[in-house]
Amino acid sequence: MDRLRTTLSAYQTVSLVSSSYLPVMFWFFPAVAVDYAKFDAQWAVLGVALVGCFSAWIQGALNERFPDMVGTDAHQLVFGKWLGKLIIWMYVPPYILFLGLTLYFGINLFKYYFPATPQYAIGAMLIAVSWRGAWLGIETLGRVATVIFTLSATGMLAAFIALYMQADKHWMSHTVAQPTAVFEGVYHLFPLYFGLNLVIALSPYYKHRKNTSIWYPVLSTTLAGSMIFILFCAVVANLGWMPLTKLTYPVQMALQLLRPQGFLIERLGVVIIVLSVGLGSVFQSNHIWALSTVIARLMGQPDDRFRRFTGVIVICEYLIALSISNPAQARQMENYILSPFSWLLLIITPGIELLLAYVRGIKTGDGGGRTPNGKPPQGDRQYREMYKTRT
């Protein structure tokens, strides 16, 4: 594993993290914010961005305590073998549902431009590309994410700013009318960051630098939070407040209003949507790889045996995507299932794990848990068994 620990550069790590969340609610989150927080929706968007940064700090702190272990092994080390495995298995069903919902929304976006193409054909095309990306492994994913994320993020940020500037009115309320509505909006918006747990799967694959690498996930979520706030302001400025709740995909609708005169590409909004779908494919590849790696470790297999488990994940999420009848049903599943699970899996569980690790002094890598020759302490039976399976 020492060779794999230095595979990813800092920028590749940040790009991978940045392409691991947002897609499941990206195209309709302004409608969710306005629906629950009303005219305090901008504060709800800011609030969820702050919560996302806090969750990213927890993930980064866990990685710094266990720099040579994937999240599966760290959970077993902190919670014990059987409870740790039970907690990790708890992650699998909601994450497969999460991937299925994301695939469904990606199919819907493509369906808008290819109405005569069957839904199953579009889904098969998207999932085949993502499966191939996951099959190639983390090093390839890091390189692809660097290119796709850079192009998509730069293009979308420029488009959102241009969209905001072309609106007739730019005013936004600076007061909070109902604090409880803000909290409710934050609760329902948090699935935006579902998928951020990919961070702990990356821990052995990048070089950890003291007081630096802990901030990689926080940097990613800071950029993402700034982007979604600018996007929210742009959508509201162009479409208004309450009409957002009547649109299926308000972000897509707003981007289609972006037609800069005299520019090389006048239908710039369509190009941005296509780029974002490409980012969604990278997102799918990241999580197929991460989830199959988690399952491999749960089954006692080394990290590099993940490929044999990718097929099951791909089939499950494809069937989930095809079983969803309409966007309203998909949004209900996101609201009633992913919302509570996002708080449980992104804040509560990793927060308890980090607290227990600090209190019990559990740490691996440079700070403890290994002897100077890189082998586990002979008295630690549980860690010695995991070390054998990893090597």
C-alpha cells in the first residue's frame, strides 16, 4: 500500500472529492430551498454550505488519524470488528439508492435533448461509461477528474456569474424572517453533500502532509458552497422566488436563458449542461469504485480486488433508476430517505468515530498504531489480522 499512498497529487485529491457530491440535488436544489425556507432560502443555502464544510473537516480529520487505512478498516478499529462491519453495511443500501437517483436525474437531462431515445438506452450508455471508469481504478479516476472537474467548474462558475449579471434585478434580502424555516431548509438541503464520504476511501491513496492535507476536503466544500450560493442567486434573479417550486429542474431552465450575443457559442447554457453531465459520469465512476472497494474490504478481500464487485453495484443502481416513474417520486425518495441518512452518515457516525478515536487515543500511520518497521503492534490482535488481509 505504500506505493498507492502517493498515487494522487493534492489537486487530484481535491478534484476527486469535488466530483463526489452535489449531482443528486444540483438541478432542483433552489426549489427545495424556497419550498422549505421561503424568503429565507438564501440563508438556508449558506447554512448548508457551512454544514458541508464542517462535515468535510470531520472526514479530513479521520483521514489524518488513519492515513494508511480505508474507512472500512478504520471503523472496525474504532468500533470493534462486528459493530464496525455492521455500521459499514449500513452505508451500502442508501448509497446504492443515492447512485440510482443520480443516474435517474442524469437520464432525465439527456431525455430532454433526445426525446425519442428510450430511457433504458440512455441509462445503459451513461452507466456503461461510468462502469468503465470505475474499472480502470483510482489513478485513472484521479487524472480524469482533474480535467473534467476543472472544465466543468470553471465553465459553470462563469455561466452562473454571467446569468446573475444579465438579470434585471439583483437585490437579495439581508434579514432573517423565520430562523426555524432556515433550519428546516438546511435539513432538507444536506443531501447535496451526500457522497462526501468518498474522502475516507481515498485516505491511503494520497500523501498526507501535516497541517495541510486535512484541509483538502474543506477546500473542496468551500468552493462548492460558493458555487451553489452564486447559482442560487442567479436562478432566483432570473426566475423569481415562488415560480421555482413549480419547475422540475429550475437550474436547467435558468441556464437555457444564457445566450451571450456575439459569443463563439451562443447556446452556452446547453454546453454547460453537457459538461455537467460529464461530471456526473465521473461522479458515478468515483462511487462505483469506492463502494466496490468498501464491499471488498468487508468481504476480507484486498483493495485491488474491487472489480469483481462493481457489476452488482451497477446492476442495482441501473434497476433503481429504471424503476422510478417520475421526478416527483425521485424527489420524494431524496427527501424522505436521503435527508435523514445524510445527517446520519455524514455528521453523526463519523463524528462519533472521530470523538472515540481521540478519547481512546486510536491512531495509525506516523502518529501511532504501527511500530517503526511499519508493522502493527504484536499485542493488537484485531489490527494484526486486518494488516495481514491488506498485505
